[in-house]
Amino acid sequence: MKGVIKPDHIPTNKYKLLVPGLIQITAVTMSGIDDELETTELPDRTVASGGERTATEVVLGVPTHHLAEQIAIEAWFQESQDPISPTYKKAGSIILTSGTGNIMRTFTAQGMFPKKRSLPEGDIRNEGELSVTEWTFSIDDLLPI
């Protein structure tokens, strides 16, 4: 791969999710995000674009002991429940940064809200690994900046 991949690549461990009005969330894991077009299969067995993109989601693993971050996401999660707050959908930025910090890819996640919380499993035989709560966020639109 030497000479094929340009220098100063974006590593998989250099990312941030920023949501205005929330404290910065320290996500130790972030799932991939699929940005997909709606399609339809035609009678001749070819596929055509429906013209619209589908909503998508991202799963973030947040350390369970980061209480301020957990409380902030929980309050947002509560906004998304009955009675639903008119401000429950927020815009966020997903920022991917190169090793030197010189190259960044930024995406705006519009219509974002937490839709699922998964508490970590417990195992008394475990040696004490980091406990991580997984939050699933729905995203209406993902736009590159």
C-alpha cells in the first residue's frame, strides 16, 4: 500500500460528535453510518433511485462512569418521550480528523435524537474492563460539509 495511500490518513480513533447545547460526548466507540438512497426494483429487474435518502442511525459507546455526559444524553432521551419536546431533534457535527489534525472530514447530522439506550452486561468473572453504555441515535439527514 506504500505509495498508494496518501500521507496523513484519518485513523479510526480520531472522531468527535458535537451537539450544540450539550457537553462534549466522549464516545469510545462509534458505529459506521450508512447514508443510503431509497431505491425501487423495476420490472426488468434493474434498480432505480427513488431520489430521497433514508434516515440512518449511529451507535455511540459512552463510558458509563462519565456521569455528566450520561445525564445530558438521558435528559435528551427524555425530551424524545411523551410528551415530546418540540426541540428533541437537534443538529450535530461528526468530525473525523487526521493524525496531524491538518485534514478533517465533517458531516452535519440533522434531525438527530437518542432512540435507544443499551446498558452494559455484567459479569463477575470479568477483570474490570471499562463499562460502556451504548446509545443509538436516529439521524434524518447526513450532509458532508
